[in-house]
Amino acid sequence: MSRAKQPKVEDLLQAGVHFGHQIRRWHPKMEPYIFGVKKNIHIIDLEQTEKLLKDASDYLFEIAKKGGQIIFVGTKKQAREVIELEAKRSGALYVTERWIGGTITNFKVIKKNIDKLVTFMKRREEGDLEKYTKKERLLIDREIEKLQRNIGGIVPLKGSPEVVVVVDAKREKTAVRESNRAGVPVVALIDTNSDPTGITHVIPGNDDAIKSIATILKVLGDAIEEGYKEFAKLAEEKKEALQKAEALKAEVAAKEAAELATAVKVTSAEAPRSTEAQPEIHAEILEEALAKVGEVEKAPKVKVEKTTKKKIKIKE
């Protein structure tokens, strides 16, 4: 569970999160999240917003805690700057221009463009582009600028993201559809004119006002940042534990080797004494054997004769 500070209803009210669209522009599936109508404008139920925002931030915290990649998506003018700011601050990825179809479902093609951008950037930093003519460098710079604009925010992407965070699900329907098709969960700030179908975590609120967007995204960004810090901490602890285990293993191996060396040394030292003791042992055995032979010679001799009755008679 995220420990990030959660805004209260009063904070959401001051940020204008409660303002929806005109009633003629509403989407019927948003009815459960509407508090009422004022001056022909739907008012969003901020108590639900408060609860659902907490649920969404806890969810994103758990994803980040496991090291999952998260993409913020928002291409409307008033959302771009806030999204880029919160994504960079929290360690998430972002798309603020056009969502390129296949970003998730056809990542191989996107990866080629990412690699192309990374290569161009590296060559430019190393001064490798200086060998081209001025016109060629201009064309390359334009290509770099285009790639940065379209995919610059997702360069670290390794594959399908764990979750996509959307501002204005209606405008970003392509990203939502592709995420649904790929089975990627979607967290979205949704106004009264949007269809919440396909959204895993709905955050009902004003998705047009900069202050409203900034308030919601700050909470989500804080949760993600906290999660990634926890992930880094756990990774460091795991690394330290592994190093300690390796050190202990090496220590045990060294101890066993030392004990073995000592045992071999002791055995080598005792070996000559054992060899010297061999003649004494053999002499004792020989003396014992000769004594037994002497006893046999001193014993009375026995003669065996046959009797007439074919019985054996023993005479001394």
C-alpha cells in the first residue's frame, strides 16, 4: 500500500476535479460517478473520486514495487507538460505526442525505431556525424527530432508495459483499445463524456483543466516513485544478501581446505613411526609362533595300531 499523501474531497474541489461536461455530452455509463447537475453541467462525485484515486495509486505502487514498466499517455495540449514532468520524476515512461499503433502489439517494429534513435544519439554525441555534409547532417537531425518526439519517452521500454495510465480515455481510445487487446491493464482519468468500458481503474474527474490533471497525476506519480524506490531497495538488499552468501561459501571452502591440509600434514608426520613399528610387530608374531611349535614337540607321541577286532587302539 502506498504511503503517498492522498488529497481529500476539499483538495479535489479546489482543483476543480468535480467539473464534468455539459449534460448533452455525457456518456450514460458514467452515470454511477455523477453527483448531480449544476447550470447544465454534470458534477462528479468527489467521494468516489477520492476512493478510486487511492485504489489506483495503491495499484500503481504495487506494480512499481515489482519493477514493472508504466506508461503515461496524454496527447492533449494541457496534459503534455504535466505528464512528461510526472513521468520523469517518478521513473515512468510517457507518450505526449501521437500514440503509435503497435506500440504494444507490434513492439518489434517500435524497438527498431528505438534502437535507431539510440544509435543516432550516440553517434552525434561522439561526433561521428561530422563526416557527413551539412545537408546530410540536417536530414539526420530532423530524423532524430522526429523520433524523439514520437518515441523519446518510451526509449527504455523492454516490451509490453505492465500498465498504461491515460488522461482522457475518449481522446486516447487507440491506446486503450490496443492495451485491452494485449491484456494490459489501464488506469484512466475519465470525464463525464467518456466510456469507462475497458478501463481497469477508473478515476472520475475533470480531464480538461490543467490543475485537475496535475492534482491527479501528482498522486499517481508519488505512488509510482515510492514503488520504484522500494524496488531499488529490495534489489540492493537481495544483492547484499547474495554477496554475503558468496563470502560465507568462500569462507567455509577455505576452512575445509585448511582442515584438509592439516590432516594431510599430520598423516605424513605419523607415517615413519608406523613404519618403524612394523619390525617389532613381526618379531612378536614370529616368537609366538615358535613357542607354539616347541609345545607341539614336547607333547607325548601317539601311535595308532589295528586290533584284531578292527578297532583302533592307542598306545603311548
